[in-house]
Amino acid sequence: VECIASWHSLGHIFFAARIGNERGESYRCFIVDRMGTSGRIGISADASCQELTDISSATMTLQYKQDHEIHPQCNFPDYLQANFGGILQSWESIADGKRNVIQNGYWISSYKARNDSIWMCLESQLIDNVVAIRAHIRRGCQTGYQCLQFHRRAPHMVQLSFGKVTFNEYEDCSEMAVESRDILVLQGTQEDCPLRGQYFSSNCPHPLLFIGCQKSNEIQIFSECQKTSHTDVYKCIAHFQHVNEHYMVVRDQISMQLQCLKFLISDEIIVEIFDHISCDSFSTTVALPSSMMNISNKARCESSFLAGFLQYSENSISHKIYYTSLTATFLMILSLS
């Protein structure tokens, strides 16, 4: 329920709201009959609201009483604050793409400019470089308490763990059972890609993966072992390393969605790409990747073969003219000799 207008008429309080659920959106008017800290709320039958002149004419009536007001008792980690360093910051979820702003003990998650969830910090403690927070959550008509864990993986990358939403105000968050996970990255940020180089598969003579070769913050992946095959281009956003695993949050340059690119380096290199899940060891182990490739060999970006291959892959008219001119010059030299 999202309030969109309110007014007073003939001694009554009215408000209009947008109501959203799985079936879509609808609009209703509400009339409030307040008696101290309790009262009744009447709901109109449709969006016209014409019959709602008194609470007795409401299609549905709700009894309510005001609960005690909850205020923030602590702050979320400083590195997430909206005005940290004097700059307004927002964070993007890799799992669902929602925008997150954290300020003054509040954490607001929104999608398409509509608030989805609001957390208030009630208690915070540091446990082994992880900030554990007990928070009050409001999501639609649902309210409750939830344990959260914040693990800063990189300057612009935070790993989140969520506990179950309960009605227990004094939930112990030092030993929480994780129900879901997510990764937040600072909106607008990019970085130079790690693991720079060109990568080959054993069954293809051409490199299938370029990291930081054409641009330092760009990844190119070829879908097939052909120079003219489709190329997926990603921008490097943030990354961290865990033992022999590298986790890279990247942005698809067509869909502009965040994705997780995982490098497992052992006897050979396994590269996996995941959609709509947290970019961490547990989440990528239990989920199926959207694509995967086995890498048998790696080379530096500076090889002469790479320059020609990348130029060919762009398939631009200017490059075609260049190669045609080069071929003609070569044939002319042969004929003169």
C-alpha cells in the first residue's frame, strides 16, 4: 500500500493509496475514524471513492491501535552511508538490481523509484571483521525484526547475509542462521579488471576470453571458436579473492545488469558466469551458472596476434578498409619483385 494523497472533509480524514500485489495495481480511498491512539479505517469499494462519505458506508472496515514508535538506535557501517565523504552514495544489488541508500540509521531499498524495504538499525556489533546488526524491517504490510551481516569485500563491494524475519525484538544476531545472501556495489563505479590477459580453450586455436586487453576495465567473451562469432562485453565493477577463487562483479553492456564472474584457478582455469545471485563462494556453489568455459592456456594482452584479432572482431568498415588496403599493397610489392 502506497499513500498518494490525503485531505480533510466535513470533519473526516481521507487518504488515497495505490495497492499493489501479484495481480497488478489498483487504487482505493480510505476514511479514518480516529479515537486517541486507536480507531477505525474504512476502505472504498472502487477507485471512484464517491460513496465513501462516512465510515459506515465503507466496503471494509479495519480496527487499529497505534504501536510504540521505533527509532534507530545505531548506525549501519560508515562506508555505506549516503553522505560518506560528502558525496551522496547509493548501492546496487547484484541479486535483484534494487537501489539502496543508507543514512542516519535507516537503510532504504527501492525499485523503480518505489520503496520496497526499510530497515532501522537497533543494535550493532563487530564479529571477526563482519558487522552484525539487529534491525527492524518494514516491507509492504510486513513488519518484524531481522539479523543482518555486512562483510566489506572491497572498497566498493559489500557482501550481505540476511537472517529470517521474526517477531522477536531481542533476537540474538551473534549466531544467526543465514536465509539469503546478496552483494551490493557502489553505483557508478568501475575498476581495472584483475587477471589481465587473453585466455584459450584447448579445443580452439583462437582466444575466447580477453580481460583488460582492449580497455583496462573491459572483458570480451566470444561465444564460439570463430573470429566472426558474437562477442559479449562486460565492464569490471568490483572484485575480491578467496583462496584460489576470484569473484568479479561485472556489468553486461547490453542488458546493463550486474552479473557474477567466477574464476577457479587450479590445474586449469574454470570460468563461470552467474545471474541474479550473490557473488560469493556459497551462492555460486549451490547455483547453476548461465555459462561456463574451461581455460587451458593464458597469454599476455600485448601479443601481435591479439591486436589483429581484436580489430577483426569489431567488424567495422574502417578495419575492413585497412585490411583490404594492406592486402593490395602486399600484392603490388610481389608483382614489382
